[in-house]
Amino acid sequence: MASPLRIGVLTFHRCINYGSYWQARCLVEGLRKAGADAVLLDHDSPGVNRTEWRCALQPLLPVRTRKADYPLYASKTRRFLRALKALPRSAPFRLEAPASAHDYDLVIVGSDEVWNLRHPWYGGQALFYGAGLDARRLVSYAASFGNHDAADGLEPRWVEALRGFAALSVRDENSRALIRSVLGQEPTLVLDPCLQFPPAVPPQEGADESPYVAVYGHSFPSWFKEAVRRWAASERLRLVSIGYRNDWADEQRIAAGPEEFARLMAGARAVATNFFHGCVFALLNGKPFACVASAYRSNKLRDLTGALGASRHLVEEEAGAPAYARLLGEPLDPGIFRRIAALRRQSDAYLATALG
């Protein structure tokens, strides 16, 4: 019997971020369920770690974390580090010296913003473009350029690096357009791993939550906060903020670990967010949601909602109370689930070819 395919997954698994954690876990678990010997390539950098942990303790800059919240953000960080240790990983290697990573049949780069040259600490790291990797084959899955806009193009060295990939797939139209413009080829549009391989998180025993709206994100515009609060009050629903302090919410769950986050998102009546994976977890749990774009995440949110026929869930300032009542109070359009199913088939087909 043939040995299972040895696959290394290269992504942002060390980020103290629910979306980064879950997309990494879901992709590796999905590959392992399909029979592959898949692990996360455990790149490490003391400098990146320090920057990541500082951001985890001060996530709302330029608004500084209040003193009483430091222990909560620190607890959240420790829960992430414990969760990370439980994931299938390679032996650690220096981010700047990937040649020490073990030999793999296949390396999959993605998901997340692995090609975002504007990322504050991973931007410009050649590893995520395949440099120095010891693999027989290199492919991407649901990779993204994040807020590096397609109109800005790429320097020749990054274009040449992308030519080394045997197969390319992305999770958003901005990334698709950028690859199309610099390589003249059409990458496959695929689902984020959380939608492709939905996580199974057991419910917390003894949990008895009264109905609530999950608030996920931070630095929301005042008009969005006011509209969501008015709707929640009209429905007698609590606002529960997950992972970050939002003073306009009724309850703060700042210290939630990755699995508690998933349970809280699954148990919510609706979701209010300005994060990509806030939308993703609302969609995979079939929850009504409203999202608002920020400058950093506008490409991701626009393209995700557009690809799934859910653009109306991305609200603008002029949206009135009836819009929030529809978006947060009514079931999702069944057409959204049909598009997810179609993209899941497309993603399966891509992976079957890329892994073959």
C-alpha cells in the first residue's frame, strides 16, 4: 500500500487571531481526513512573535488597552498558544531559514493573506512565495493578497516566484485579478478552509446562554454601532463582544479561546462584524449577519459576500433600520447556500487535481 502524501501547509497559524487559527486547523484536518499526512509548517521568528504578542495585548491601537483588560487579553493569548500546541505541526524552523524544514511531497501555501506585501509583520517574507522550501511540488489553496490591491501590481521578483507554483487558487476576486494581470492565467476561486471543511466543535456542557447577537471585530464606525444596538434592543437581545472590547456591547468575552469563539458564533441569534471570518462563521452556521468594511478588509469582505450572493449583508452608512431588521432578523437567502455548495465542489475538484 502506498504511503500517504506528505503535505506541509504554510500559513499564518501563529497569529493570535481566530480566523488565522481556524483556517489553518480546518485545512490541515480536512487534508488528514482525506488520507494525507498533513502538518503545519511551524515557522518561528522571535521578532515576529514579539510583534504578534504586543498586538494581542494592544489590539485596538491607537486606543490603548485599559489596565483592567490586560489580564483578559493575556489569558486569550495563552489559550491560543495552548490550542496551537495541539495542532499537527512540523519541527519548528526559523522563518528566515526555511531550508531546515523537512522534505515534503507537496507544500500548500495558504489560506489567509499569505501574499499580502502590506501585512505589518509578514509582508515581504519570501517564504510565503515558496522561497527556500524543499518540496517536490508547490501549490496554493485559498491564498490572498489582502489589502494589496490588484491595481498596484507586483514587482518582477514576486511574479517570478509565483511562476514556481504548479497550481494556483485564491479566495477572493482581488487576488484572482492580480494573478491574471501578472501571469496571464486564471487561478481557481476556492472557499476559505472553514467553509470548505467546517469545524466540528462540541457544545460546552452546562452552557445556558440567553439569546444574543455575537459582535466580532473592533473599531466599528459609530453609525453601525448605533444601528445594531437599536435593532438588538428592539428584539431584546444582548450584544456579546468576542475577543475584543467593544464598549457598546452588553457583555465582553475578551479572553475567549479559539473553541469558545466557535461555540459563541454557533450559538448566536445573529452576527455583527467587520472581520472576514466573522462573515465566514456566520455563513457556516447559517446565521443572519451584517458586516461593515474597513479600509484594511474591504477587498476581502466585498469579494466574499459578492462571490456568495450575499452583498446586501455588507452595509453602508445610509442603510436604515429596515435593512438591519432584514439582515439580522431574517434567515439567510437559500441561494447563498447553493453558491457555497457549488464552490465547495469547485474547491474539491481543485484539491483533487493539485494533490494528484
